[in-house]
Amino acid sequence: MSVTPFDSALFGPLLSDPEIAALLDDRAQIRAMLDFEAALAKAEARAGVIPQDAAAEIATAAAALEIDPKDLAEATATDGIPLPALVARLREAVGGEAASFVHWGSTTQDVMDTGLVLRLKQALDILDARLAALDARLAKLAEAERATVMIARTRGQQATPTSFGLKVAGWLAPLIRHRIRLAELRPRVEVLSCGGAAGNLSALGDKGLAVEAALAEELHLPAPAMPWHSQRDGLVELGNWLGLVAGSLGKLAGDVLLLCQNEVGELREGGGGGGSSTLPQKANPVRAEAVASLTRHACALAGQLQGAAFHDHERDGVAWQLEWLVLPQLLVATGAALRQTLALLDVLEVDRAKMRANIDATRGLALAEAASFALSAHMARPEAQKLVKAACQEVLAGDRDLIAVLKEKTGAPVGWAALADPAGQLGAANDFIDRVLASRG
């Protein structure tokens, strides 16, 4: 049995994200740390801190070294960190005098934090590409469905006519903003960690800043204003962003689940699947369910990551370990939600006839607001509202249509035929769709 579905052979295809998870597993972490050690040696040689030939030997050994995570497990449990054992293995691989220059003047947190950043860069490229693909699909759907009339629902109740295109635009709009937010936050996340034991590079003497600059060049990462060992706002901001993305995907999935209910029937998950073990008539909306579950989990994790901001003094093992527990799951959950949302849109079926039938089934009650405003052109607004409310009660008590009842109750010269057409009551829906599509840039 797996501890989480993310690691499960059984549930992984539904709830995990192999592409993101591969960047976060033990082997990927070890490789990133070895890459840091190689870059550090090169940078220190450039700054005149260690010999050039020693740096070359370290870089060669680090590139070739393969370490089984199990070989570091016992020492990690003892030390609380994997670096002492990893550095020992690297020194063995380097051998000779050059081995003494491995990990010169650095600290575990520099290696692990920068290794994380190197992998986050790749993960965020993947998430951004998925958001871009989702943006394109939703934009196409919003355009295609701009004239599809459906009932709007507010606080769980039927409200007025709207368009399915506008609903889709409402799913799309925040995702456009999330891509903008991601571009803005990446420079605050994708930065080098290079501070040494206490965050002042004291072990490197007057060469500290030169090593930092050379290491930043080697790893293609900018150097921050100062080391960020205990300043975790960048990672917390990333967690908040992941929570925002999850929230928007969860809203989309929740809408789909409600519209897929048999009693509503305006959307369906096609493409097969979703079968029941005992009910042959069922086609469960499994993709939307997965997205809804993953996003709720991700939002809860984003809140937990806030605790990583409470780093005591210059470095703090407790808050740091909290990141290890929370951030990987948050990344995988959000990545999986994006993956499943794309799969959902690939098979989503829109029942336009049922959308219209559900409006017609209100017997004109969906047009009550429009009727009160149309009558307000011919009488005082309170009088118009009172008249429409009385007509609504009569419709609810019987089986007549609202427009027919109103025509009997007033001689006001309202254009009843036009009023009775739900497609004429969409207001600025098309303008809003246009504005959302234009905001894609």
C-alpha cells in the first residue's frame, strides 16, 4: 500500500503527475545536488579559491557519479540531511588531493535549496505550458459557445439566461491572470542560494562575492540581494500561486460536476470510462471528480506551506523540513489537476438542446428580471416589480407561462415576443467574452 496516491501504481494514473514527480524524486534531487557541487568547484576555481585541476576532477566525478538513494538513507536518518553522506561519496569518487576541495566553503542548505530551484525551473516550465494549452482550449470553447443560451445559477438556484460561452470565459479569465502572476514570481523563486554556514560566506573570505557571481553564471541563476536561507517568501509565494491555480481549476471542475448531474444534463464526460461496478446505466464524471479532489488537497497544502515562513534565526531545520513534506505534494497535485483538466476538456460534451430545455422548463420564470425592467419603462419600478412577483407566484402555483400571465395582467405595450426569447437577454455577455479573449495577449 502506498502512503499517498501520488506514489501508487494503482491510483497514480488518476491522481498523480509522473512528469512533475520525476523532477522531485530522490534520484533527481541527488543529481541536482551533484550538479551544484560541480558548478561550485568550477566557480571557486574561476575565483582563485581552489586549483583549476581539482575543480576539473570534481566536475568530472560529479557528472559521472551515480548514487542509489538507498546508499544515503541511513546517514540521512542520522544527520537529518543527505549532504554529508553525498559529499563523502563524491570525495571517494574524486580521490587524491582534489577530494579535499569538494564542497569547499558551502553548506547543505545552499546545495539543497539551489538543487530544488534548478528542478522548480523545469517544473514551472511544464505547468506554464499546460496552462497555455488550457488557455487555448478554453478560448476556443468560449468562442464556439458564445451563442449557446443556458440558465445562470446563483446560490444554487436558477437565475436568468446567460451563455455557456460566458461561463467558459469565466473559467478562462483567472487562468490568464495566473500565467501573468507566474511570469512575475519566477524571478523571485528561481534564484541561487549561496550563503555558507551562517549566510555571510565567511569561509570564503574576500572571495565570497566572486564565487557567488561565478556560481550564478555556471548555473544560469541570478544571485539574490542576500542569501535566503531563512527568507522563504519566494517558496511560500509559489505555494500561494499553486493554490490559486488549484482554486480556479476546482471551480471549473465543480461547475462541470453540477452540470453533469442527470437532473441537469447540460454537460457530459464522453470518451468512455467512468463505469460503475453495479450500475450499468452510470457514466461517472471521473476526470472532473479527480480535478475537484486534487485541487481541494492542493489548496489545503498551500495553507500548510505558509508555516515555512517561520524560520528561526539564520537557519531552521523544522520549517525547512515542513517544505520537504508539503511542497512536492503541492506541485504534483496541481500538476495532476492541470493534466486531468486538459483531459476533461478533450472529452467534454455540450448538450445545447438540454440547456435550452432547462430554460424552457422554468415556464418563463428565468425572464422575470427582464420582464420587470421592461415594464418599468411604462410604470413605476416598484409597481412593475410587484406585478411580476404576483405573476411569478401564479406560475409557481399552476402550469402557465410567465409571459402569458403578464400579458393578461397589464396592457403595457411591451414587446412580449422579443422578451420571451432567452437569447435576447444575454446583455453584455459577448462583450465580456471579447474582453477576456483580448486579455490573452
